Amino acid sequence: MANRYLFSVEAKHELVKLPHFGPFLTATEAGQAVDRLLARFEDLSVRIHAFTDADFTTDEVEDKHRLCTVQIDDACTEGSYLSVVEPIQVVAEMPSKQLAAQIAADNGLDPKDLGFFPSSNGYALFRVHMVTTDLSKAMTAARWRRRELAGASNAPEVAIMTMPIPTIS
């Protein structure tokens, strides 16, 4: 597959955290993803990037393309789950239930609201405010929480993730 162009889509939004989508096998496919994203999210900024696939094997491209397809569907499908989250910290290993309870207590939240997501540095821990399928409800909740935190020193950036964030408990 060397020297064939692949495409990715970078999408930025004030409240919604979207992954860098890709690879797409054609510019048309990337353009269709852009159309779906713009139809779903107001005030979205998007860019299409082209790159050669010289660094990827055929299997890697296929695996990444499958993941990309799932991520686009999760982000763009009405009725898909959205999570309103507030980042807490990144840990090297998944905390035990006891440690999770202590982290929750240290941050003044109920342990059932402590969510996690694998990251490049281990696991990102979040306070999960809400999981919903209603985009406008998620937007309202994120804006409301941002207003509550406004002016606080080191206030975390409350955001909407386009997937349900699992909880530790």
C-alpha cells in the first residue's frame, strides 16, 4: 500500500471533544465524514489532512479504518450516548475499588460518578456528570457546569465525549 494517500479529519468544538478521525481511504469518504459532523454539531471547525500510508501495513490501515468508522458513527448518530465529563487526573494503572473510592472522596464526588478511559499514559479519570443521548441536554449540562467552575483556580475543562464513559464502581 506504499505511497497511496490516506485522509484524516480533525474536528474541533467548544464543548465536544472529538477524536482525530482517520484514516479514510478516499477523499470522498473523508468529505462524507465532514458532512455528517457538520450536520450534527453547530459551530464545528473541521480540517481534512492528507498523508501517505508508507508507515502503515495493510492490516494496520484496515484496523484503524474500522475504528474510525465506529468513532464517526458514535459521534454522528442521533441516539448515540454522550458523556458530560470533568477530568480529574491521569493514573498509570486502573485503580482498585478502594483507591477509586479514595480518589472520589478526595475530589468530593460519589464513587459511582468516577469514570475512566484508557489514555496513552494509563487511564484518564473523570467525574461523569451525565450520560445521555440528547445532544442539547448534554450541551446545557456542560455549559452549566462550566459556569459553576468559572473563576475557580485550576478549573478543569468540562466537556462532552461522544461515547459513554464507563465508571469504576
